[in-house]
Amino acid sequence: MDAEPSQPVDALLARFADLDVRLTSAQHVAAAKVNELRRQAKSRPRRRGGPGSADSRKYAIGGAVVLLAGEIDATTLLGLFAQTDMMLRWMAEERLANGHQPFGSLLRAVLADQRKADWCRRWGAIIEWSHRKALYDASVTSFETSGRAGPHERWRQRDVTDDQAELIETLYTLLGKPIPTLVDRGAAYEWIKEHGGNPTYWAPPPHPDSWSA
């Protein structure tokens, strides 16, 4: 009889234990992603695309696109492919207006419209940044919760970290914003925080149906 009142407690403890396991697993997954992003960033200057490597496969896919459509900005192409409904609609409109054309010609025709190209590049930049956001969170957000983000902290005078350099290069590429001279870790931290965490830079562009004629 005495064992019955303890059953709800046992069940609750078991749930807590299960939750702890899940949280620990999630933390390990997040840490693994951050570590992989760091590894990719550090190995980029030395990367070699040998047969069968991930790089060689990427080069092959990119080469196929270039053969079909010529030189196209990769971020713009990513945004176009990601917005499948708009891509198919625009290509269908071009096909109906000008008759049969190869895939590459349709693609070039769509992106010849600067407004469409800008819209696609904006989406591509958002997608690329979301892929790197784990590294951003690890490099920037951790300072917000550590209590060490004050303006007089000693770490601010140290050299820019590898994580920061990678994020700055990525943001510069995706946003097209000029990079000021960032002489130390503190200046880099503030620049990354402004450009990486500011929703204005990463808000989805208005849907094309809202464009004026």
C-alpha cells in the first residue's frame, strides 16, 4: 500500500531523466554542427576536390549549370531554386511568350529581369545565412548570456577570432556591405552582431505578386 503514492513521483523522475537525456543529445548535435562549420571554415583555403569528394561533386553540379546557363551568381540561383513556385511560373511565362527554349535560356531570361534577380538573391542570402547561424550563435549570442559583453571587457582588445573572420567574410558576401577596419575582437563582435542579428537584413523580400505593374 505504501508503494502506490510514490508511483507518480517515480513517473515524474523518469520523465525528468528522459528530458535530461534529450537536452543533452540536442546540445551534442548543436555542438557537432558548430564544430563542423568551424572545420569547413578553417579548411576552406586548403581544400582540394579529389575524385569522389564532396567538393568535386559540388564542382560537377555547378559545372552542369554553367554549361546550361552560363555564369550565374550562386546565391541568386539558390534563391530561385528554393522558391520553386515562382521559378516555374516565371519560366512558364517566358516559355509561353517566346516559345520553346532550352532550360538554360529560360533561366537566363528570368534572371535578366533585375527585379527578379534581386528578389532571388535576397532569398538565397537568407538561406545561406540560416545554414551558418549555428556558428553565429556560438560566436556572438554566447557573450550575451555570459555577462562578459560589457564595453570594458579584456577580450575586446584581442585579435579577431577565426569564427569572427569567417562570419565577417560570409556577411560581406551575402549582404554586399562594406567592411570597416575591424582591428580587434570587440569591433568584430559589434559589427557581426549588427549585421548578423538585425532582422532588417534577413527579412524575406515582398512577394512578387505585391509588385506594382
